[in-house]
Amino acid sequence: MKNLSFLDKILYLANSLFASLLLLSFLLPYISPVIIPVFAILSLFVPVLLIMNFVCTIYWLLKLKKQFLLSLIILGIGWFFAPPFYKISSNTSSLNSDLKVMSYNVKTFDLFSNNKALEKKQNGYDFIAEKNPDILVIQEYYKSKKVQFSFPYKYVKFRSRISKYGMAIYSKFKILNAGSLNLKSSGNNIIYADILKEKDTIRIYNTHFESLRINPNQENFGEKNSEKLIERVSKSFKKQALQVEVFLKHEKKWTGKKIVCGDFNNTSYSWMYHEISKNKKDAFIEAGKGFGQTYNYWFPMRIDFILTDENAIVNQFSNYLEKYSDHYPIQARINW
């Protein structure tokens, strides 16, 4: 610090803060939000902290200062203990027997039929038809005459008997059994369907965990003050944790092949992702490329996932940056 200019000393103090927060974030997967709800908020900022530490490392290297070691060491720890933020290469192999699974939070289809910003003739329904998934899982489903998918089988679960909102699983393969976990005190839910593909029965989970109810396009994320925002988000994280416990209890009863899809409303650096992804493969990590962004925001956020059991082979993973919703669709080709 003695040989640093006043400005560099200030920058190094900021660097130390970024490095400390990133190091602290590596504990997130092991601490339930039920215990410390506020701590879970840090999971949303891990991608930012990764970039800031990377920038700091480059800055000090260019200045030939030993201070580069601080962020470099922390990033090195993250390489071994945290999910990748960016994938350089991807798996592009495929087989005719692959199961093509698409997960999509469609935001009640409000941009599917008319999106002038795209300036394209293709709408959201045409896009899905073009990608031709075998299984389509939808969060924030809305019942409408405009919604017409060419799948022979489907399972739709609405919030109530009179509601038009819910979740859906569409399938080209016969659905043998389907059900809902009926999450309590929440507008969100988890549903599942057991499909028959040749001689295999595969369980498809469609998950939509508690929303954080933040508006990234509004000042202070749509809340009047920071204290109320932190309190509200903390409650949402705690509710997510309780929903994860319900899901894991239900999942343990199924010993066959399975795929877990959906909108987690949280990142891969969170406790909930860590718990759900145990003994599973993340399709993005296995076969994806780039940031894997799934949310329409200025910063690459990955909060939608396709997870498989350990015996599965993920041959391809794609995230499509098509703006038919506030989420981007993701699709994987999976085999066993």
C-alpha cells in the first residue's frame, strides 16, 4: 500500500471489499435462507462480484502491482467451488433418440402474438414450433384461445378452479401420471408429469419457485426504500427455501429417470440451487456456451434451469435470446 498513489489506495480498498464479499458468497450454498434470509440476497450479486474481481485483477496486472494476487486468489477459489459464470466451449453432438426439452417462463404470453420491438413476422408460438421440442414446460401459463400448441398430450394446473393462470407441461409422448405439489401461501407452484418414451418412464418436474417481486426497470427495484426492499426479498428467499424442502421430500419418492426444469427465481450460486442440483447434471454446465442468460436484464442472469439425473447425457443446451417474454427460453437434448 505504501507505493500506491492515493487513487490506487482507494481502488484497492474497493477491491478488498469486492474480494471479501465474493469469498463470503462461496458459503451461500451451505447456509439456508431460513437461518439467515438477508445473507441469501448476496447470491443475486455474485455475477457482478465475479466481474469486478476480474477487472481488478487485470487492472493491477497492467500496472505491474502485486495487489493483483488478492482477486486472483479469490477467483481461483471460485473456480473450484462455484458454478461457472461463463462457458467457453459447448457440446454440439446429438442423437435421433435425444429427448428435446424446452423450459420457458412465458409471462402469460403477453408478448407472444405482437412484439413490435422484434420487427419480425415470427411470433412466440412460431418460435416454439420451429424449435420443435418433445417436452415443453411453461411457467406463468395463461388460458386463452390464442394458445394453440400441437402436442398430443398435456397437463395444465391452474391456481384455482376459476383462475386462468397456472403452469403447463406439453408432451409428444404419452403422459402416464401427473400431479401438483400445491405449494401453500404462494401464487407459484411445482407440477410434474411421468412420460412414456419407448420403454422408459421419465418424470418431468416443472418448477416455479417464489418470485422476488422486484422490478429491475424501476428505481430501487419498485420499492419505496431499501429497508423495505431487503425485508421483502428476504421473506421471498425464506419462502423459496421452504418450497425447496417440499420439493426435495417429493422428489425422493421417485427413483426413476427425471428432469427438473423451471424458473428458480434465484441464481446458481444460491443455497436452493445447491440443494436441488445435488446428484444431478446442469444442462448448461454440461453442454452450454457463453453466459447462459435466461432473464431479460442488462446483466447476464441465469435463473432458469434444466437439470437431469446423473446417468443422463446432455448432448446440447441452448438459451435463445428471443424477446417474447421477460425470460428467455432454454432447451436441452438429453439421452440415457
